[in-house]
Amino acid sequence: MAADPSSPNPEEPEADAPPAGRGGRLVMWGVAALVIGFSVFGGHHGSGAAPDDARASGATASAPAATGPASPGLPHSAPLRLLIPKISVDAPFAALSLASTGQLEPPPADNINLVGWYAKGVTPGEAGTAIIAGHVDTAVSAAVFANLDQLEAGDRFSVDRADGRTANFVVDDTETFAKDDFPSDRVYADTARPEVRLITCAGDYDHAVKDYTDNLVVFAHLV
């Protein structure tokens, strides 16, 4: 997915030409009124409720838990780089802010090796659910999360942080969900332990709505 850095709305690929690369585009989020939360978007339609609804209903994340003791978590500290050795990701973070529409603006589209995180949300390694998203492709090139679908349970990745610490994560599960049936309560529910969701788009590209049909979510926790 290509995005104009000056606009909160992503630039769509030409309707008669498939996007470059594999998978999908950058995941976008919305905000629940008065309370910050996330809701997955592609280009034109959202899926599911914001995680605040999941918290209110008492829902909890249901990704499979790994064996062994859980880490108690790290202090709040901005992420600097995401490293996923298995798929050769070594990417800096962009702190993403909200546009006037309530959408989280995507990372600049002219840098395909960039991931984003919501700067007012949970930081990776901190107790709770941190959200990281990135482009899978643009109109002209594959991007940072082009091979995210190759991650499996047990794979590891890390986040270098501004406080000099490295937050190390292990993948619990990788799943693809239809955008029209996205399990927001599972993906975004608050968690007692430090967890991360790596999210991007996937599935087929629907030229009629200029959007991909699915979202790919990688569930992981701090070790």
C-alpha cells in the first residue's frame, strides 16, 4: 500500500493493476471516542470493535500461551528498531499520530523499510498489548512485512528500545482473519503480560473496493 505522507488516507493502487509484492497493505486503526483504542482498517472499511469494547466486556486475548514463566514486563520506553531474523527484517520505527479523521496515519510510503506504532499506546515490552504495523507492499515494491506470513509459533524477534534495553518476543500464533469478521476482542484485549501484535493486510486484492480481504496477525509475548 502506498500512502501520501501529508494525508491520513492511503493512496490506493490502480484499480486495473494488482499491487506489487505479496500479501496486503498497511493496517490502519481508528480511535474510540475519548478512550484510545484500535480498529483495523484496510482502505475503505473497518472490521470489528475497538479494543476498549473488549476490555469493557471482560474479554481477554486468546492466543496460545507458551510454556515457561512469563516476563513481568519493562518500563514504558519508545521502540527504535524491529528485528525479525527469520524474515530479514531490520527496520526503524515511526511514531504514528492521529489525523483529524481519527485514523492513525501510516508510515511514509517512500520508505518501504519502516514500521509504525501508536506513540500514545503501550510500548513493546511494557505490560499490555502493543500494536506494530507496516506496509507489506506498495504500488511499486514489496515492503517491510512482505514475508510476515512465514512466522510460526516459536520464532523469535526483538525490539530495541530508547532506554537501551532489548525486548525479546516469541511468537505464539500466526493467523489470518477476514476483515469482515475480525476478532477485535481477541486481538486487542488488554493483557496482564507484555504482548505484541504484528499486523498487516493479506488475502486477495478486491479491485471493486480497492482493498485486501484479510488481515494477518502475529501474536507474541515477551520472554
